[in-house]
Amino acid sequence: MTLARLGGIFAFLAVALGAFGAHLLRDQLGAALSQTFETGVRYQMFHALALVLVDVMRGRTTNGGHAALGIAGVLFAVGIVLFSGSLYAMALTGARGFGAITPLGGVAFLAGWIAFAIGCRRT
């Protein structure tokens, strides 16, 4: 599966989850957990689009940038699962323990952006 295709799937899910949160969950979750859910959706969409961008940039790279961009894509996907996934789980269950996973996803996002910058430097 290409990173662009994976990005499209994650973007679709972000829109679907955003609508689900806005229309079906808002009254049930309360303000704080609703905001937590929305943060997960927002970061998922940003990084879904980043996956598409990574795939586009991979087609333009030379001299090793392709590998760094591939790593960025993997890190963005892992970040979506860990960061956004843990926020969804926390919002839907109220279990604060899922919050311990969120920073791992954030680190994956940060590392992904560094890998992206390295890969683009070599275009």
C-alpha cells in the first residue's frame, strides 16, 4: 500500500470520526472529553495529509532522501495510531491510563517531521 493511499484512508477516517464526535458524542462526552476527541481527529487529519505529501516527495527524491521519507511515513502512521488512537480511547472510555500512550505518538510525529526534513533536504 502506498503512503498516499494510507493517508487517504486515515483522512477518510478522520472526517468520519470528526462527524461522529460532533453529531453523536458531543452531548455524551462533555466538554473536556469532547475536546480530547477533537484533538485526536485534528492531529490524525494533519498527519494523514502529511502521508500524502511524503508519498509525493518520495517520487521527487534522489541521493538517499527516499529512505528518510519512507521512515517519516512510517513514523506518521505510528503516530496517528498511538497519539490519536489513545485520545479516542481516553475520550470514549474515560480511562485516563490511555494518556500514557499519547506522548509516544507525539514523539513519533516529531521524529517523523525530522525524517521528512532530512528526506526533503536531499531532493
